[in-house]
Amino acid sequence: LQFTEEKLGQAEKTELDAHFENLLARADCTKNWTEKILRQTEVLLQPNPSARVEEFLYEKLDRKVPSRVTNGELLAQYMTEAANDFGPATPYGKTLIKVGETQRRLGAAEREFIHSASINFLTPLRNFLEGDWRTISKERRILQNRRLDLDACKARLKKAKAAEAKAAAVPDFQETRPRNYVLSASASALWSDEVEKAEHELRLTQTEFDRQAEVTRLLLEGISSTHVNHLRCLHEFVESQTNYYAQCYQYMLDLQKELGRFSGTFIGNAESAPPAAANSPPAAAAATLPAVPTIPVVPTVVGVPNTVAEGVLNPNEVKPPASGTRKARVLYDYEAADSTELALLADEMITVYSLPGMDPDWLIGERGNQKGKVPVTYLELLS
């Protein structure tokens, strides 16, 4: 009755103090944003909604979630099987095996990241929503009921006092029969008892309301410690994500080095390439570099190494152009794979130029008396 009358604007409501209202608003804000962050993190870690539903059901049934291969591991499996069909000794088969191995390592790193993020970040958020927040919600509902009881007692006391005052008023003097005075006195005594009873109930409900308000206040103030705990979990999540991306980056760098070593071999073995390809312009990065006079090309024989290509790509047997060399800044550290390559250190400056017949992904780099092949992707060419 009290709740309905409040909604209809027919009853007064006990208002909580401003500090308590701020605690309630902060708790609601924390709950809402924690739910959104939790859901979106789950989407980030597992984009497949069907898989998320399956994991949710297993978790609610308190059963172990079955192991599921990652997309990277599945791709690695397909690449390995394709390499076995195409021939693991062929250039394409060898490359498929190398790329597949890297994809497998990427998939394993992803699995480790998902596991770490689930334990260190998702689990604390779920524990708050399913534990602390449920306790807070329960105590808030109890406080709401205590507040409704308190306001109902206040309304009852107010009505009893109004009736007592009306009964104690002087009766109508037009009525000369003394029974009116007797009835009036009797009614006044009855309402006086009702007032005392209402005051007693009000004191009891006020005590219960104050006790429940203090319990709820302590729980709401604990939201600050929840923020501290979630902050620590967020740092752990960022650290695990950083390690994951660092692993992926290192795996791809290693793969790029492995593929770069055999790029000249793949070009030399491309017998079926049309003759016009030899006259086609190189990549954009190499097209702006000056070139030295063309070295005679010897036809390639199947099974025989391309000595001319090796000579072109051997920096010790060529000389830089007379003019037009460019400066380049090294973006990342690079470890030379053999004596024909030049090791690089991040942020150093070197001189680079291109040679006819070279793989467009490589340049000749010079640092003082040192000279060797360097990958274009590791450089920032300067004008």
C-alpha cells in the first residue's frame, strides 16, 4: 500500500542522505560498466557466439570445458597437410611447412593468452557480479522494505494523531444529551491508545531501518576496494596481452627472416615466368634507387645454381653507383643470416642502393667498410 501510494504521489517518502545516494549511484555505475567490460572482453577472447554459449553452459553445469583448437592451429594443420600433398621438398611445400609452424606457434600463444586473461581478469569481474553485487542487491532490497515499513508507520501515526485531535475536540453544543460527552471521551481514549501503539511501532521500525542502512552503507563503501582489485586485474590483463602480441611479433619476424633467405632461390627457380617479367619495374621502394650497369645474365639450368644471380646478390662483388645513393633509418634490429647479409641495429643510419636483378624486397646496405644485403621492410628510406 505504501509503495503504491508513493508511486501515485499520495504518500510521503523518507529520503536518504546525499552521501548514501552517491554511494548507491556509484555502485550502480560500477555494476553496469563491469557487465559491459566483461561481455566485450569475452567477445574479444572468443568471437564465436556459439562457442561462448557452450562455455557458459559447461560453466553453469560445473563441468570441464572441452579443449578446442584455435584458428591458428587449424590453419597450421591445413598448411602442413597441403605441403605433404604438394611435396615437402618443393619450394611451395617448404614454405607452407614454415608458415604452418609459425601459425601453430601463434595459435598456442593465443591459447595461453586466453587462459591467462580468463583467470586474471574475467574471473575477478564475474566474482564481483555473482558474489559481492548479489549481496549488495539483497541488502538494498531489505533496506527498501525497511524504508517502506518506516514510512507506513509514520503515515499510521499521523492518521492516529489526527483522529485523536478530532475526538478530543469539544462536541456540538446543540446536542444537550450528556451521552455525547461520554462517547467523545471514550473515542479520545481509544485514539490515544492507537497513537501510543503507532509510536511504539515507529520506534521499532526506525531502529531496524537505521541498522539496515548502516549494513548497506558499509557494503557500498566496499566498492572502493573493488575498484582497487579490478585495477590490479586490469594491469595483469594488459601485461598478458602485451606478452601475447610481443610473441606474435617475434614469431612473424622469425618467419620473415626464414622466408627472406630463400627469396632468391624462389626467383631463380621461376622458370615458367614470362620473359617480359625481367624488364618489369621493381617495387616502389627500389624503383626510386639508382642502379648500377646491368650484369650479364646466364640462362638458368634446372638443378644448377644460378651463379649470376648469386653474383648480383653478393655485395662483395659489386660496387655502389657513383651518385644517387640514399640514406635509410633502421626500424628494427636484424640479425644477418649469412655472410652476404648486413646485421642491423634499430635507429642507426646506413647507405642503401639497389642492383639490377635483385629481389625487390632486398637492398644493398653499407655502414663504413661493412656491406651486405638488408631487407627493405626493416628500413625507412629518407629523401
